[in-house]
Amino acid sequence: MARQNPGSKKRVTSYDVARVAGVSQSAVSRAFRPGLSVSDKTRTKVMKAAKKLGYKPNAIARMLITQRSGMVAVIISSISNLVYPELLSRVTDQLSARGVRVLLFTLDHSDQLEELLEQVWTFQVDGVIALTAHFDHRDIAQFEEHNIPVVLYNRQVPDHPVNTVCVDHSQGIRQLIDLLVENGNKRFIVLSGPPDSDVANERRRIALEHLAEHGFADVPVLYGDFSYQSGKDCFAEWMQDHGAPDAVVCSNDTMAIGCIDQARGTHGIDVPEQMSVVGFDGMYAAFWTGYELTTVRQPVNQMAKAAVDILMERIENPDAPPEKRVLAGTLIRGKSARA
Amino acid sequence: MARQNPGSKKRVTSYDVARVAGVSQSAVSRAFRPGLSVSDKTRTKVMKAAKKLGYKPNAIARMLITQRSGMVAVIISSISNLVYPELLSRVTDQLSARGVRVLLFTLDHSDQLEELLEQVWTFQVDGVIALTAHFDHRDIAQFEEHNIPVVLYNRQVPDHPVNTVCVDHSQGIRQLIDLLVENGNKRFIVLSGPPDSDVANERRRIALEHLAEHGFADVPVLYGDFSYQSGKDCFAEWMQDHGAPDAVVCSNDTMAIGCIDQARGTHGIDVPEQMSVVGFDGMYAAFWTGYELTTVRQPVNQMAKAAVDILMERIENPDAPPEKRVLAGTLIRGKSARA
DNA sequence: GTGAAAGCGCTAACAG
DNA sequence: CTGTTAGCGCTTTCAC
């Protein structure tokens, strides 16, 4: 008991309070839980004794007996995509507002998922929100075995119903591409996030499909990793062997900004006059005057709220069936695409 | 017990495993703790039974008896300052690497600190890292009463020794200002973070002091809130009644970027040719080609590691005296200040 | 409305 | 090395 150093008094329990207040231990317990039958007199005595002793209920003991930890695990990986810090913040706020604490897990490599889940099981969290992580149906099956609800963000699991909240990628990307096509762009390239990212794959697939519907087939794709530098690198790579395209469709805002900086800085291309660039996410920096991206803003607040709503519902009622909630993004007509 | 829905089997405990393995319950407990004396034979039997039953040790029960939660609370407020997500990520990694979980708390208004601390006490966290929060000596005293170690980031508490890890603001800002003075800048303004921020106040004070040492007294100060928009607004406000200064000293990178965008975009000022702007932090976006800030980079990795080192040391040995660790930042000679 | 008593699932002496 | 035995601090029937 490393914390029990000399001069420090033993931690005060409900028994200590009971003794001082001259009531039973269970009276103390009741006094600290709202809505339980205790007389005002008793409650007053208890509170006075508690304050005097500096008593705080021990949440760990409560968890053990109630089988509820009051904690939710939030899994997040890349912070280089700047929309995720914002999202994490909103999710945390939503959970706090409901009296639930956040146990934060970062996941850098997907091969650490197994041990991360191991932690999740032992910590008896009431639920899990996966902001950025690839889950296959086996992972989801584990959650079902453990009877612990999980909500995915912008992700789905093939052949397996699962709670998920998604921005409407299809609607958002269609709007971006319609805009680009309307304005006469003809030569497109796509800067995609990495092939091992579900989000990147979906956004790329949708972009290519919609371009094809407009008659633009075989649009070239370059792969980055969602980072600013990869946006620069991809565009630089393209320019080695080709001329500037009319328009660049990027998987996220960070890559779009990298692409713009590369085009303007190194290749002397005027964005948007000579080339249009569109992103996705609507993160803070997308609105900076230097960029003013044409992009689709994810409704981060509503999505965070939806994710927490779905999760809390499943915690209260474990038999509720999996639910998918899709929210529309907002087209931002910025200045990175010719109008 | 909402989770105990019909068809779901009762949760499996070490007793169940013991029964199936044909050993005592304490043997199961030992088998799951590394470095405890168990024969290979027993361990094998236990593990086999555990796997068969899907047993996972219950961390809550362990916490209750060991008086150690294995959790550290991390308090963070503003995510608009983009260096904090990076820091949070590094701190979380450092803690995970030591087998400690992160209980995340966001603090939007300082008047919520009281109830936040209430949570901290009841959750029996082993320690606290405050990335962004103002603590006065009374708050620190509470930590001492509860015997729970705390480490502050870039903050100190007047008249009260406390564990803290700080970037060397004085050294960093001195370098920035020396650079500006050497290059002939004479008319300065300071864009400060909000007066209720310890970090803003320290950075402003140091900047003004060093400017005064160079003979520049009474340098005008405008107050923002560390955000991009406030950088823009402050500079716009200045330009209403004054001409462009030679140099703008900003409290952080985000404001510096806002200031640059405002100067270039609205006022047609060439940065750095006509005006120099310096920031502080060295966040990712500061390195983007569109800005390439002249700034001081906080050694985020080392600082995260230092904070965790100090905290873990205090958790192991509660009698260790408070420690202040100051790390030098790195001057980044970017392109936002004339060379 | 109140108190007594029985655990929640595990760890940590202590004997054997 | 193994099993027995007390609890950790609290919630929750159940009588009174």
C-alpha cells in the first residue's frame, strides 16, 4: 500500500461517517444516493459528519456491487486528422453531461487492437465508442459475447449489423463532384487516404463512382495517409509525369491543404483559378482565410450526440437492435474550387 | 442489473475457473498475475479453463483490494489550441506504455473545476495530469489532503511548490525577440492570450520584459483568446487606428496564423517583407508551407514523457518532494519573420 | 425510515 | 507451491 505513507491517516469510509454521525453504515449509503428514503434529520447528521471527516464515496466499490462502471471507452487513433480532436472533445462533453466518464485509448497500429480490447473487457466499461478503428465481424462478435455495446463512427462492418453513426458520404461527395463538373472541370485526379482505412476507401469509391456517372471513367488515384505531408507528396508525384489536372478530389481536408500548398508553392499553380481542390470534413483549419476550402463539413456536434445517444440507449436496454444513423454534411462553397 | 438480460449467462468469475480447473480460487488469481509462484501445471490448467469459459479478470475488484486504480486523470480544456491534441496523444501513449489508463476530463469553464475534482476523488485515480487548467494553492492543498499526486503542464502555483513540467518560456521568447530586434524591427505589438490564462500571462510578461530590455517600452498589447479568429480580430482592431507595426509577437501559433491571414488577406501586408509575425508552440500547422511560422517549438514528446515520469515517481513514492522540470524549446527560423 | 447482514470479484497474508 | 481465510467499501434485500 504505497500510498499509506506514515503520517497519512487511513482513508475514511462510510463506516467512519456512520460512527461519527451515530447512524448505521447503510444510512450513510442511502444519504449519498439521491431519491432514497432517508429522513432529513438523518441526512443532515450524515452530511455533517461526512464533511467533518472529508468523506467521499468510493466509486470503485460502488462499481463492483452495481456491476456498472459509469465509464465508457473511447478509442481514437490518428490525431493528424484534425477533425478528430474536435470530435473527441464533443463526445467527451456529451458523455460528461450524462455523468459518464471517458476512458481514453489510443490505437496507433491495428495489431494492438487485441490487447486494447483485453483492457476494455477487464475494465468493465459500460460501452465503447470507436472513433477511428477498423473492426471486423470477429471483433464485433466479441463485443456481443461480453454483452457490451459499441458504436462505430463513420464505419461499418460487412455482413454484420452494428451500431454506427455516419456522415452521409455519398450525398456530400456527390455535391462536391457535381459542383466541380458544373464548373467545367474535365481532368480529375483523386488523392485518397490509405487503403487500410475504411473511411478512405469509402470516400474514394464514392468519388470514382460519381465521376463515372458523369462520364469520367478511369480517374487516376494517388494514395496518401490523410496527412498534410502526404497531400503535398501525392500532388508532387503526379506533377512529375503529368500536367496539372483541372480538379483534385481529396479524401480529407488535411490532404487538400497539403495539395494546395504544394500546387501554389512549388508548381506556381493558382488555386482555384487554374485548378480546383476539394476536401472533406470541414475541420477548423479548412476555414482559415489562407485556404477557405470547398469541402463538406461533418456535423460533428450532432454526430457526437447521436453516437452517445445510441450508446446510452444500448446500455440501458441491451436488447435494442443495432442502429445505423446517417447525418447529412453541409456543403461549404469555399474558395478552393472555381465557382 | 440492466445488463443481466434474459438469455445472457452470468458473468464468469475466478471461482468458476477454479471449479473447472479443479484448483482453488486463489490459484486462479495467482496464475493471472505475472511473477507469482505457480507451478506450470497449475497455470496451464487454469489458462485452459479460463479460455474455455471466456474468463477475464475483473479490474474493478482488483482496484478495490489493491487500493490502486491503475488510472490517471488527464484534464484538458481548450482544443482550439492545436498543440494540445498532440500533447494529449503523447501523454496517453506514455501512460499506456506503463500500463496506466487515462480517464479524460474536459474543462470548459473554470467554475466546473470543483465538480471535476469531486469526480477525481471518488474515482480513486492514482494521479492527475493537468494539461490546461488553472489551479490555485487551495486546489493543490486538496490534492495533498487526498494524497494524490498531480503534475501541471506549463503552469505554476504562486507560493506553493508543485510538480510541474514547463517549456522554458523565457529562453524561447528571448530568442524570438532577439531575432526580431536584430533584424531592425522597431515598432512592436503583442497579441496576447486571455488574461485569465496563466500561460498567456507568462508569455506576455516575458515578451514585454525582454522588449523593454532592448529599449522598447510601453509596447501595445491586444488581448485575444488563443484562437485563430481572435488573432484576426486583434490585428484588425489594431489596424483601425494605427498603421502596420514592424513586428507582431503572438502568444501562440494559432493567433499568429490568424494575424498573418488578416494582414495578408485584408490589409494587403506582405509578411514577412513588410511585417514580421512570431508565434509560440510549434504545432503541426505552423510548419505548413502557407505559413512556415517563425516560432518556438515545445518539445512535446519530452515534455509528455517528463510529466508522466514525474507522476509515476510520485505514485510509487508519495514522499518525493515536488519537482519542477524545465525544458528548452527549439527556435524555428521560419518565414514569417524577416531574416 | 432504519439497521443487520450478505455479498460484488478479487488479492494477500497465513498455514500447510 | 497450494488452499483457506479475511477482507477492500459499498449497495441492497430484508426484517423491524
